[in-house]
Amino acid sequence: MNEPVLVLDGVEKGYNLGQPGEVRVLRGASLTLAPGEVVALVAPSGAGKSTLLHIAGLLDTPDAGTVRIAGQDMARASDRRRTAARRADIGFVYQFHHLLPEFTAAENIVLPQLAAGTPRAAAEARARDLLARVGIAARADHRPAALSGGEQQRVAVCRALANTPRLLLADEPTGNLDPATSDRVFAALMDLVRGTGLAALIATHNLDLAARMDRVLHLQDGRLG
């Protein structure tokens, strides 16, 4: 059996701990994500889904509990080790694309590969291959301002997968798009994920999109179910 890509076990997170206004966001949240599995994370606004994604992506640390990425316990790892794991094993997609405006679509995908030590020729070839796979190869040399919202988000998806991560974390990746564009971007995202066998945890308010994933987790009162 393949080892899980992501394991959260009993994760707790609060803010202003010990203060009168203390807020407990996560209360023993647990999940396991297998290679090739695409899981929807559904939660009301303010329920803590972004906090959970930040902890899973090693951008934040839990107050208690375990975070394992590819079998490695990362909850209390050093900043250097966590940064290395984020670069090698985790890709992020957000509601807003956060592309660098002065670079072309292809260059936005090349840059994280160069930071990881990939030779430029190989990085450029991968960038163009990814863009072709999401249907916008012809837009490779355009800067973000010349792209539509859906095209920008497809570039962001390609950038997240540029370094062949084991885990993709997406926070409302289609939330800023109209329904038709949202469907196209989601289809492109699923095609790429299915083609690579990575694990994906995708937060969404769109229940139709959630139903197209392998399973749905609901975050409520700090717990997953």
C-alpha cells in the first residue's frame, strides 16, 4: 500500500491563547490523503479552512498534533527543513493567481524551477508542456495583464505543479471566476492532477465541483468529518 502523502492527526490551533478573547480554530482536526486522491474541503466562511491549509502546507505550525508529509513528521521541524519540504513536495494555488506581472506566463512557471535547481532549458520545456496540457500553449509568451482571468489561473495551476510536488493545496482556486470559466479551470486542474498521481486537497464553496472529487471533507467547529 502506498504511504499517505499527507497526514494530519489531532491538529489544534488557536489564537490569543490563554486570553479572554481566545479563539480555537482547529480542535483535533485529522485527515489522511493518499497518492492520486483528490479531496474537497468544504467549510463555512471563517471556519478555519485557510488555517488548516496553511498548517498542511507548512506555512503555519499547530499548537498540538502531528503533520506528516510523505511520512516525515514536519510539525516541529526547523524552518529550513520546512522550507525545503515546501519547495520539493508541496504546490499551492490560491483564489487570486499572484503571478509576477513583469514576466510572461512561461517565465512565471520557469522561475520556481530555477529556484529548485532545474536547468533553464528543462524548466522552459516543462513550462511549455504544462501550458499545452491546460490548453493555453499559444499564450506562453504573454504577460499576465494580456491574459483572461481563467488563463491567469491556469498559469497559476501550472506554476504550482512546476516542481512535480507530491501534494497540491488549493484555496478556492476557482472562487474568483464566473461559472463557465470556473468549470474550465477546474477541468484543467483535475486533468493535471490525474495525470501526475499527486494528492490534492482543494477548498471550495462550490458544491458541484466538490462532488466531482473523490470525497468531501467538511470542516465545522474545528473538526473534520
